[in-house]
Amino acid sequence: MTVDTATIPEAVRADVEALWRFLRIDDDLEPVDVAIGLGCHDPGVAVYTAELFLRGVCPLIVFTGANAPTTIGRFPRGEAVHFREIAVEHGVPEQAILVEPAAKHTADNIDFSRDLLRDQGVQVGSVLITCRPYHQRRAYATAAKRWPGVEIRCSADRRPLHAYTAGIGDATLVIDMLVGEAQRLTRYAELGHTINQDVPGEITAAYHRLAAAGYTSRLLP
């Protein structure tokens, strides 16, 4: 018998959908100087970034990311290197992509991409960050803290939750990631790593219920 691992359990669906909606930003797609694709386990980020380039949203892409325990098996040469290859396969010219291969976390993604663009002589007034859908709010909060004076926008795969989870094929992984993002959004602001984001009480309650239900693999100590 086939086990369905891609469907959100009904008992937690409302809380999962609440986090999913809150953690997304989905800014309007307007022309920017550069798109920065954050490396992760989801190759859809590279595909989506390539689509935006081909639509004329950006003239240049930076893919950033080394490896993490969740990505080294899928992307052994590094997240950014593989993302570049995927984008080229989808029609982006090689010369329109810069690779930042050392970042280990979101702050590195922003800092190292900013420094790479400066070293390449690229003048940046506006940036579109592309990432996993539920990473948008923390990515924005990180970039706004670490790159003042630049317009920061965020975008991601626009599929609804059920379709995105089906594409990943692992509902538990997606829920664990959502719970981890919700925790980091508050924790990192407290530590001064990101700008503060107002988190409604119902989102905090949903986070606690999901953690209590066992979705804890991505929680910080």
C-alpha cells in the first residue's frame, strides 16, 4: 500500500495554513537591478528565478549558498552551483548569473551577495530576493537589517500550499520548516540579526500548537 506523505494532516491544516500565509510576502513583480536566489533544498527556487529573468524582471541573477545537511545529498557541488546550472537549462545566459558559493545561512546569503556585487562593480538600488515561499518574511527581515539603503522585495513560487507540498513530496518536512521559520523570525530579531516583524497572537498560538504536535525537527535549542 502506498503511504501518502505529501498531504497536510487535517488535524493541523488550519495552523499550517496560517503560518504559510503569514510567512509569505509575495511583493508585486516590478523591475529590479538584481535578483538574489537563496540556496536551499528546493530546486524550484532556481526555476522560478529563471522565469523572472526571462520575463524581464531582472537583468542579473546571483545564486548564493554552500550546503546544509538538507541539501548536500541533492546538490553535492553546492546549492548556488546547482541553481546556476538549473537556470541555464531553463534559458538564462551564463553571463547573466553570478555564483556566491560560500554562504551557510541567510545572513551570509545577504552579506556575501552584497559584497560580490560590489566587487563586480554592479550598482544596486533594488533587489528581488527569491527563496522558498515560507522563507520570504525572514529573508526580507534579514536583508532590511544588513543592507540598508536598498529597496528589498521578495517573491517565490506562487502555488498554493497543497500544490507546493505535493511538489516537495513531504508534508512533514514542509511543516517542520514552517515551524522553524516562525521561531527564527522572533528569535533572530531578539538577537539583533533581523529587523523586528510584528507577529500576531494567532500566529504565535499556531506555532506553539504545531510544535506541541511534534513538528520540531527544525527548532533551535
